[in-house]
Amino acid sequence: MGDPPGPPGSHPSHRQHLFAPGPGGQAIRLCPDATFHGELPAAGPAPSRRVQPDPGLPSLQDAASLAAAPAWGPGPGSGRPVRHFAVAGSLLSPVPARQGRAPGRAGPGVAAGAGRWAVMISIVIPTRNAEPFLDTLLERLHGQAGLGEMEVLVVDSDSGDATRAIAVAHGARVHRIAAAEFDHGATRTMAVQMSRGKIVVFLTQDALPVDEHSLARLVRPLQEEERVAAACGRQVPRPGASLFGAHLREFNYGTTSDIRSWQDRHRLGLKTVFISNSFAAYRKDALSEVGFFGDRHLFAEDACTVGRLLMRGYRVAYVAEAMVYHSHDYTLLQEFRRYFDVGAFHRQQSWLLREFGAVQGEGGRYVRSELRVIRDRGRWDLLPSFLLRNMAKFAGYKLGLHHHRLPEGLVPRLSMNPAWWKRER
């Protein structure tokens, strides 16, 4: 969820609203199909300067060894392709995609040929200045195996670089919105409504599938069990990640798959709704029952949606075998701001805590786990940073939880998403 926030309702395409039933029958406001803004990305050849893959990332052939790598801490469960792009909610005529691919290897815009699944899969990637990541990501999506027909929809928040040109060159559908229009909930709701697939996969621009089976493994639970409405995969640290960034991923994303239901709230508390739209898949028909991702979300639109799905009797899968590289090396100030937003989210979406309960002792377990990693690796030089980071997280969370008591002008300065607060006033 690293995309820039924007105000729901700030653009005419967000001022008209549809409604769908949510948990308990209450109406949830939806976002209608948005319109195209700005100039149309040229559907010509790829940019003259192609973005090269990150040399620090392992190849697909090297990825198999990752699953066997030791974790640092416990997790929660210890035929020819065509190119399309969108204008005003409709498709222009197909344009032939890049040639030269191996037989039977379709581009990500529309993958052709027989696959494992009989339903179409839509892959949605929200972007903002994604040039350093997007070429490598779309190339990796080209190589995904075990899938049938699929499309890639890039929803771009007014990037100032070659993001849209790269996406079009790879055969993706491109939908451009103003940066100020972005909202974690409303923008994803719009994307689902624009998509053609019965299953919708969300990826962030900086997430990269570990191997060619990542997506097939992710969607398998949705295909094999009708009541599984959502699934998320395992996020592993990018090569070269800091100790703190890597530990966060290893702690939150364990090596054991599981399927959670409404009844698990008594055992797991708020972790029952654990999911991340950095790498997750949903049944579109189930999303429509709960109002998709709603709107006006500062943070964690995915957890709110999963909570509503569980309350309606659906189940949610964690698929440890489906992996992407995705991690962040936050500064001390970013850690504070991130946890300020977590606290604010718990205040704004307090119904989740009421319905599912808190996660008792999870913060203490995380701190102890991180300290063990420092000890086991002999990195006592990181102890001051460890102390400061956890103090910043605690202070940020508490201030976020009580943000309604703070001066209105101060709150945006404490958040990772200041524009969201300014436009929600």
C-alpha cells in the first residue's frame, strides 16, 4: 500500500456513488467506473531506454532455494496476444502486442492458450512513478505458468516517468487517474469494477513474484473451495534488505499455509483478518457482496474487506508457497508515521476490533523476536536503532489511536499519507 493517497469524492468520477449490501445488510457506497484523464499513452514501441532488471534479484531458476531458507522468527501459522488500453471506461481496438515471444507464451495483457484454470484472472497493479520496477515485474508476469486467460490492468496515479509507456509496451490495459484522486479503497473498488476476470489479483508495483508458479499457487484455494473468497501469499525480503525490514517480513509471513474463518477470531483476534493487497487474490462476486473495498481508506482497506467477507461466512487463505519479493527499509521517522497510521486505522475502523478482538501480546512477541535475531547474528551495533525504532512505533501508534484529540493541523505531519488528512477535513 505504498501508493499516494488522495481524497475520495474530490473528482467527479468519485462523486457519483453506487451502493451494495454489506455485512448485516447495511448499504456500502461503491465507486463507479472512472473516466480517463489526461493524454492517452502512445501505443507504439517500447521506450528507447528499457529498464534493466535489478541485478540483485535472483533469477527464476535460483528462486526454488528460497523456500528452504531458514526464517528468522515465527509466522502466524509457524492464439496471439493483443494489447489493450482503456479510455473513458471502454476499450479501443486491440493492437498487436510485442512479437518474438516463445510459442504459447502470451503477453500479460491477455494470455492465450490452455491453462490450469477455466476462468479469467485479472491482475491489478496501482502505480505511481513505477519505472524502476514495472518492466521487471511485467516480464516476470509474462513467465507465470499454470494460468489460463488473464489480463493486467495498470491504474496509474499520474506518473511523471515512463510508467504508462512501459505498461502499454507489455500489453497491459492502462487507466490513468489524477494523483489527488487516489484512495486505497475507492481506487481499488474502481479497478475491480473495470476488470474482466472472475478472480482479481492485486500486486503493488514493488512486489515481484519469486518464481513462475507464484500466481497459480495463490489462486488455487479460490478455485478448489467455493467458500474461500480471498487469499494472500507470502512476502519475503528483497535481497539486500536490512535486518529490520527482513525481520518484519519473516515474523508476519510464516512458512505454513492455513485457511481462516469467522470462528478463528476467538483464537487469533485481529490476525484473523490478516491480508495484504501487495499480493492477494479475491473472488469478484464475493467482493461485490461486501461493497468491494469501499472508499475513504487511510490504511488497510484489505483487512476491512476481509473482515466483512468473514462475517458473511466466507473463508480466507494464507498460501505460504505463493511468494513475492517485497520489503521496505523504513527510516526512523517512517516507522513512526507508519504506526501512527496503524493507530489511526484502529480508531477509524474500530468495528474490526469490536468484532474480532485485539491481538494480545503480539507487540511483545515481535520485539522479543527481533532482539533474538540481533543476538543470533551478533549485531549488537544495531541495539540503539532497535530501541529507538520500537519506541517510535509505540509512540506513533498511541498518537494515531488518539489522533482525534490532536490539533487538526498537526495530524497530517505525523502521517505517511498527509494528503489524505488534508482532503478529508
